[in-house]
Amino acid sequence: MPKVEVSNETTKKIRAFKKVIDEILEEELKNESDYVELVLTIGLDKMVQDCLPKEETLLKTMVDMFNKNPEFVSKYMVETLARGALIQKDEEDKIKKKWSSYII
């Protein structure tokens, strides 16, 4: 498993958000790595959803497919996005702006 370096600011946010996670799950996770893993997993699911139309069944299906075969679904999404068939330009700009706020 690769080791990931997380910035001090992101570490601070994850540690603060730990309380929210514990409250929702109604239990504490074993260690900090489990919290980071959860954040990354949910983050990937949300990023997949950002690229898809907002139809609930399609969203759930695509996220489920991504979880079962991330390489295939990611390749498919890139190809579809490159053709411009999945989302329109203004939606792409919104996603880029939203995601760029996470980049230091």
C-alpha cells in the first residue's frame, strides 16, 4: 500500500472532522489511517458523482460500477468526457472550479 503525505492543513481538517464521523458511525475507528481511508473513499465516490448527470439511479449504478471496476469506469469516463458527450462546458467549468479549491 502506498504511503500518502497529507498536508498539515488537511490533517487538521480530518482530525477535526473525526468527531462528525464518529457521531454518524456511532463509534470510533481504530486509527487515523482508517479515517483518512474513509475520507478518500467517500471523496472518490463524490468525485465520480460530480461527473455524472444528476439522475439518482444512474449515479448509484455508476458509483457501484466504479467500486467494482475502477480502471474500466475511469477509462470510460475519460473517453466520454473527451468527446464532450457526458457534460456540457459550463458543468465542466463548475467541477474544475470546485475541485481546484482543494489544490494548494
